[in-house]
Amino acid sequence: MKGSITRRALLGNIAMLGVAAGPAFANTHRFSPVQRDFDDPYLELVRLLKEAAEVEQDLMLQYLYAAYALKPAYAELVGAPAPNATSLMGVIIQEMKHLGDINRLLVELDAKPVLTRLDIPYETDVYPFPFELAPLSSVSLAKFTYCEADPVRLGHVRSISNDSVRLVDKLKTTLGGSIAANHVGKLYDAVVETLGEVKEDGKIKIDFGAWFQNIGDVKAEGEFGHFKFFHSLYEGAHPLIKETPGIWDLPATDERYPSYQVPVNPTAYEGRPNTIKDPDLRALAWLGNLNYWCLLLLLDAGYRHKSKVEPALAQAIMLGPLMSVARYLPTKGSAVPFDPLSMGFDPGLNDASGKRVTRRMLEETRNYARSIEKLLPGDFNLNIYDQLLAAV
């Protein structure tokens, strides 16, 4: 049934695009709404929220990878871990909040949280580009700008450097031609419409008004704040980079280039095409993975139990040992790969077994960190794992 039913709430806007945006825009940038899989609105809403959670985590990881790859001279661009749309870390924290909002709604719907990444092959009607961990560049910034944009407004936005050029045309040139007609906001349009159907159905009792507001806020933060931030970076107009004309056209070897030379889509798993070759760097990257997996296990538990304790512990990992390794590796030409965990993040049969898995993962991470202590960055705190284990 996939592809046979489209979203009524989007059709009015889509039908008007050819008139509102002009014939040139209509011919080169057509929009197709998110396709529907299920007639049952509850099933469809859970499916859409699963996709949204995966998209939010993918965006968060791509932004995080790019932020950690920036050189110290651009520390202000990385920013502090407070939610805002004026720094990379601010945007990342907002994406983490979006991931939390989506998972809390799933739990209120009696569905399990989703901490996995996008399916491979990825949903082509949901996300316009394959997942890619890469340092900031004109290409990655073009992707981020496009993903976060409001598709209706995008057709009217002009290049900052040349008012006669439409931004969407400039993005297409950077990305080598055509762009899939997908934006993250379209997925949230579909979520809002299906949430309305679930409300009409009357079988689910949640605070629909609050959730309509929350989802609307998530969409607006992306289409306005995040879009504006990435657009300014893409065109080199952000105050922190504008003093270096053509900054993204510089060779990556130029000391003025903002990012370290780090690999694209590395992995710490052995025997893979992009395996990190240096054994010491791969060991640190594996430690980064272990911390990332502990973080997600804690988030899963926090969402399930509607608790603030586990998310706070997850944040301590992100801003502690994970950040320590993730900031250090790019200085050596490597990076934390944020590899997927094959067994997922709800491996326990019940709450007790789930907690057991989380504790064992924390113990695994602590013991591994101790085994490579001579490789650890100077600011790495080994004692944090005992503190985390005492709190779980």
C-alpha cells in the first residue's frame, strides 16, 4: 500500500507551489508528500514517529561529528551545550530535545522508544540524503541547509552573496544537480495530520493540544533557527567565518580551513571497508562507541520510565568521556564513528534485565577504558563510570 495514499493536509500547499513560487521553481523543485503505509491512524502515527526519531538522531550525529572535527580556532562556532540556533552545539542540543520529544510521545502512545538509526536503504520519501559522517564543507552544509528548510519558503530565498540567484539553485549546483524533494518539516506535517486522525478516532487519551504544540515547535526550530544558521555557514556569511572569503573553497590542508582532515564514515569495527587502521586510534574510537551506546541505553530507560535521572546520566557521558575522546581524535586525523549497535537499545526482556544490560555495558566501557588508560586524552575522567554505576 506504500505510496498509494498521500497526506491531505499537505496537498493544498503543494498544489499552490507552482503559482506561489513561479514556473521556474515549479519545474525544477517539485514536492511529493510523505507516503502512507497504514490505513489505521494509530499504526501510521507510530510508524511516522519511528521515522522522525531516526531522522533526529541521524541529524544530531552528523552535526556532532562535524562539530568535533572543527579546529580550536572555531570553538565559538561549536558553542556551549545549551539549546539555541546560534552554534553547532546549541543546534545539537535542540536535536537531542527533539529526539526526546518524539520518544516521549511514542511512550505515551504505549509504543517503545526508538534509538536506532535510519533503515538501510533509507526511506527515500522521508530523508533526502544518505547518512554521512563528514567534516563541515560546502557539500555537507548544503545538505543541512536543504534538509532543515521550509520547502515553501525555500523557493523565495535568495543567495546572501548574490540577490539575483535563488538559494535552491545554488544548493543544487553544490550538490551536483537534482535534489530529492524531501525536507524534515514534511515528515512533521504528516505527524501532525495523523495525530489529528488519532484524536478524532477517540481511542487514545493523551494531551493532544500539548503535543500539537510540541510537534509544531520542533518543526519551527528546524525550519527557522536551524535553517538560518546553516544557511549563513553555507554562504560564508556567519560572523565567525565571514572574515575569510571563500572559506569552504580553501583546500582542506590550508591552516585556515575550519575542519581537521578526518575520514568520512569511519568505523571502529574490524574488517570493514572504512575501518580505522591505526590500532591506537581504533581503540579510542571503540571507546567512543561504547560511551555512545551507554548513552543511548540510558536514554531508552529514561524515556520508558518517564524519568529525568537516566537522561541526566546520558548527558554526563556526552559532555564527559564521549566529548573527551571525540575532541581528541580529530587532532590525530581520526574520529568517533558512532557505529550502530547490532543488538539495539532495548535488549532486555523486562525492566530488570534492561537495567542489567545497561550496567554491563557501563562496566564493559569502564574496563575497556582502564585497559587503554595510556592512550586516553588528558581530560578523560575514568572515575565517572563508578559514579554512573552507583546511580543506575
